Amino acid sequence: MRQLARLATALGVLIWLGIGALVLRDLIADDAPSPQPTALALRPSATPIPLIAPPSETPSATPSSTPTLAPTDLPSATPTDRSVTATLAPTQSVEATQSAGCPPPEGWLPYRVQAGDTLFGFALGSEGALDVATIRRANCLESDLLRIGQVLYLPPEVGERAPKLDDPSEAQAEAATRPSQCPCSLTIRAGTRLEQIAEQIDKLPAPFRGRDFLAATAAGAPLPDYWFLRSKPPDRALEGYMLSGTYTLTPEMSALAFRDAILANFAANVSEAYEGMAAARGLTFWQALTLASIVQRESWDADDQRMVAGVFHNRLAAGQPLGATVTMMYALGRAGQWWYPSGRIDFRQAHPYNTLRNRGLPPSPICSPSLSVLAATLDPAPHDYYYFSLRCDGRGNFYARTYEEFKAGLQCK
């Protein structure tokens, strides 16, 4: 009996120790941190809708319209997309925007965003090889906003070559000490692009720089409330709205004030009735302005403007590509040669501004048209021509209904 009692006591102690061990294990488990959820790399679930019809699978076997006829010594072009300057990021580690689902293009290198960097600046730094939309897609960006310290992928040296916007406080300090001999005059010619105006500003003793003007006309810049800006896409610059004329720059004028003076001149000279005229042709005013900019570069003779506009309207109505070479001259232009020579362009390439391949309008205007060209675009000559080119003797254009007629007209004796 005594042995049985001692055995029972020992078993009780063992059971008690086992229960205590289980309780202690549970207490330790409760104090341990819970595992963190695995971070998932996310990318936008939807792609933006293009502003133009997608390019056809193969280029048209025949040109759609005339070769470029604009004089080579006239204004030129570059990427028209603008972007917002980089803002200071919160104090935290910044990782590259790329994820497993968004690999960088081959050969592109990481670049850390600095103060004053913009997507448009990167496009300029690429010397015409890239536009803002391409950089955004390559980095899976959902907006043009950049943060200081953010890491993007860019082709080699593009970030280093890109011009930077000045910090507002630094710009104001510089303006206070920068000598200005204005008032002075600046003449904007019809067919001029924004970058050419910026170059003109830099040749004057103006109180602001050309890059300040580009920032004031860039996408995202605050705008006055004018009817003609209602249809402008928010991610596009003010290309097309810089109405030709002579403007006075005063010593205290800012880039924004200069821009607003040009827009006020546009408002004073362009009737709101033009919006209804554009709608009657199935266009927004922005689209009409885009078409007018092409007519401007394709018809320097006032007598031909309504006829050329009629050709383009006929081609749009028939669902044919516009066939204007000037749109690619604009897109590939760069500093020193803003209008890229058409003879060096491969028009077989897929590009948003390639109107020999794409149906519909390009993403934006390519220059600022004159009042007469804008009026001609909204009131084109009624005819059934689909082709045009310069006459062999140089005296205006000839027009053709069929491609065979067009080819015959090109045979100069």
C-alpha cells in the first residue's frame, strides 16, 4: 500500500509538471510577435486609353497625302508632353518604382529624382528619343508627379542631361538680381512651337527664363478659366494656344503673367462660336486646334488653307490616315533642329504622331496656328479631293481625287 501511494504521488507530480509546461508554452507563444503579411507588388490594373486610334498593323501601301512642304527654315518641334516638378518626399526609405510586374526596358538604369526634375525635362534630356508617356509607361507611373528621392529607370545619361526647374525661392532671388532691360518686344510667328518661344525669351534681357515659360505652359500648371481650355486634356501642355503677334515684356513680368497675356489675346480674338463650329464637325475645340496646327504647317499660302483643310476633313470622314509628315517632324524635333527633316524619318515606325500609319488625330497640336488657319479649319472648302502637293513650278498646290491622279501630278517634266 505504501508503494502504491508513493507511485500515485509521483504520477501526480509528473502530470502537474506537464500541465505547467503546456501553460508556459502558451504564454511564451502569446508574447511572440505575429508574422508580418507578405508585401505584394502592385501595378496599375488598367492601362490609359490612347487619345488616337491605334496604329494599323502594317503601313499603308500608298502615302495618304502630300509629302511635307513646309520650308526647312521655319519653326520646329519636340515632345509636347509636360510634367510637374518633383516635390519633397516624406522622410522614409524610397524604393524603385519597378516591381516584378514592371521590369525596366533593357539598358535603362536607376536614377534618383532630384529637386527640379520633371518628366518633361527627362524627355528633353533624351534629345527627342522619348516622350513623357513612354517614360511613365516604362516606370508604371500613374501620374506626372515626382518625389525627390524617388527612383526611376531612364536610359543612360538622360537624367544628367535633363534641364531642371528652379526652386521658386531661388528663382525669385535670382530675378531680383538679374539685370532686365525690358520693356522689350517678342514676336510669336504662326507655326511656332513652345520650345521656340522659350529660345526667343532666352535671347532677350527678360526678367524670367525660357524654362520658366515652359513650366508655365506645361501640363499641370494653374490655368485661367477660359472656354477654349475646357476641352484640353489635363495631361497636355498649352501647345497651340500661343497666338501669333507681338507682345511686350515688362521688367516686373513673370512667366505666368506673360503666358496669361497671350491667352488673353487668344480669348479676345477667337470667338466662342468656334466651339459650336467644331462640334458641328464632330470635333472638340482641342481637336480642331490640333487639326489647325497641321494645316498651318502644311499650307503657308493663305489661298490654299481652306483647300488643304478640306483634304484633311475628307480623309478624317473616310477613316483614312491624315498622311501629314509634319506631325513626325514635330515629334522627332530637338534643340537646334526643332523640325526634323522628313527625308530622314522612317514612316514605317509605330509612333503616336505618325499620321501616315495612324487614323485620327495626333495626341496634341504641333504648333500655334494663325487666326486665318483656325478659321479655315472650321470652315474648309467643300470638295472631293483626298491628296495634294506642291506644283512643279512652285506656284501653289495641285489637288487630286485618287492616288493615281496624285502620282501623275508629281511627275515634273
